[in-house]
Amino acid sequence: MNATWMQWVRGIVTIRVRGQALEKLVNRALAEGLQLWSIRRTSDGELICEVTVGDFFRLRPILKETSCRLHVVSRKGMPFWLVKLEKRLFFGAGLVLFFVGMYLLSSLIWSIDIKGNDRLSEEQILTVAKQEGLYPFQWSFRLADTDVLSKRLAQKLPGAAWVGVEKRGTKITIQVVETTIPEVKPLLSPRHLVASTDAVITQIMADAGRPVVTRNMRVKKGDILISGILGDEGHTRNVVAKGSVKGIVWHEYDIVSPLQRQVKGYTGEKVIRWYVVIGGRALKVSGFGDPPFTSYETHRHLEQASWRTRTLPFGRLKETVMETRINNQVVTVDEAKAAGLLQARADILAKFGPGAEVRAENILHEKTDNGKVYMKVLFEVEQSITMERPLVQMQGD
């Protein structure tokens, strides 16, 4: 049978017994109340079994009586473990201190993360949290329940509709949902929507006012698109014209694109630095001195220590400094033209908004000189063409 935990506490000795009266020895030991288990014979006719430390010493008179001899094969259990631990006192003390330190470190709040705040500043939220005992290096067991903290913070933070407090290991996350304040809309005077540039109308949607142009109609800058005057000559009413009008507009660009590009690459040379990270602070332990490179990039990789499901507030940081160099790459004329056109399209979308769309492009002139491609390009762009004009100004005209 297998040893019980009580037998392990008392200490277990595995013995090998030889002699002519092995059966008599086993019977006499059991009759005396000794516990022998895992009894088995070997091919040499010897007997192997396990016995507790106390019964091991009670076995000696029976050995003399039956003229048998024994040899200790192994020892295990708490008494022998304590003897080894006593020989390694400093190791045992260090092991105990290590686990105590881990428990204490994991019981501290190391960082507080604020999310969802827009009008409320982090300093304001952290000040209120500190009033409730929530701050870095605070013992987590001294904090109130997260539900209680959430209610208290929501009561003390002006403009907060809801506050959530979540604890994960040594990190506290405060999620703030601010009260929605209706936007105060400015008072608008009656107005027209007029064309901001010459164009051909492609789309018109009037939310308020009277549209006076149709699709495919050509307009000039300043022409009324959506009128703010409703009714006929006898009965009129002025309103704030609202809506959207899109049209085709032509833009001429002078593009210069080089036939040589500078591309950053890596040489393969690198330097590795190691840091010990404790509580958000990093202490360098290797790779001292400035990098021996003129141009370089630095990449960092943090390895956080963990215990079970908890992330501990210490670990190590690997910093790799990689040497870089700039390579000159020759491109073809077609590649240079494509790069120039792509840059021009990006400039058009940046100027006229995400709703703008390049419908067509026409290269009017092209030449290659001094390692560059020169182009004059006419872009056909569909974009918004509306701008506001107050009715007062119209009447004054």
C-alpha cells in the first residue's frame, strides 16, 4: 500500500532484510503492532519493505531474535527533510523570505490607469481617488470593495455620470463615463448656400431652403446653389439654407518626382542591453555606454513576471539597439511618375476632405531632367462646393 501523510510526517525508511527466517520476522513484527508495508521479495531471496522511523528502532530486538540483518535503502519524510533544511538554513530562510516578499509585492497597488476621461483631468481624478485611499503603493487589503469605491468616486467627481473601478493583480483601472452636455448651437441668420468655385453639379441635397441648380449644370464661383428665400414675389420667407452640393472641379498640379529614393535599412550590427524592472522603474544591468553607431534604432521588449493569474510588478526589459544606414535606390521613370501622382492625390484628399474623390487625371506635359520627372497634371475631382452667404449681404448688393 502507499504511505499515508501521517507516515510521511513521522518519517519513512525503506529497508532491505536478509536472513533465513524472513517470514518469522514479518509475523513477529506484525504481532508486536509494527507497521510494515510495500513488502516484496527480491530475486536474491531478500525482503524489501517500508517502515516508519519509530517502528524502525522497535524492529532491532526482533532482528536479533530471528538472526536477520537489514540495510537502509532510502529515507524520506518530514524528519529527514528538516535535517536537510537545517543544513541549508540560509537557503531555507531565503526561500521563506522570497515567498513572503512575493506576497507583499503582490498585495500592493503599483499603478492606476485612468480611461474614458475627456473634460475631467487625470490629476483631478487621482486627487479624489487618493481621498478614498486609492493611490500607488497602497495595500490592496486596506481598500474598500470596488463597488463601494465606484459609488464614492462618482459622487465626488463633478460631471461624471458613472465611474467603474476594476482591480487586476497590482493594477487598478478607473473607467469614467462623463455626463453628456448638449452642444450649444449658435444662432444662425438667414443665408444662401453658394458655389465656392467653378464646377459642374453632380449631386445636390437640400435639407432646408430652395435648390436653384440641377445635376450636370455648370456653375461659377458665387452662384446660388440653395436659396434661403422661400415663396413667390408676394409672399416670401427667409430661412437658413442647409444641404450638401457636390460638383466636378478641375485642379492643375505641377509635380516633381526624383528618380532616386533614400531607403533606410539595417546593417545587422546590434547591441543588447538588459534592465531589471521594478514598479515601473528600470535599472540597467548590462550594455553600458553609448552605442557605437552613428545611426540606429532602438526596440524594447518587456518580460513581466507572473505568479498564477497575477502579473507581478517586476521583470526584465530587453533593449536592442540596431545600426541603420540610408541606401540610395534608383527607380524607373514609371515608378517616379506613380509616386508623384500618388502624392498629389493624397494632397487633394487632405485639402478637400475625405468626401472628395479623384475621378480622372490628365498629364498635360511631361519631361525628365537632372534626375527628376516633371509633370503638369489636370485632376478631375468630385468635391463639396458649398459656402455660406448671408441674405443681408445679398440685399445690400
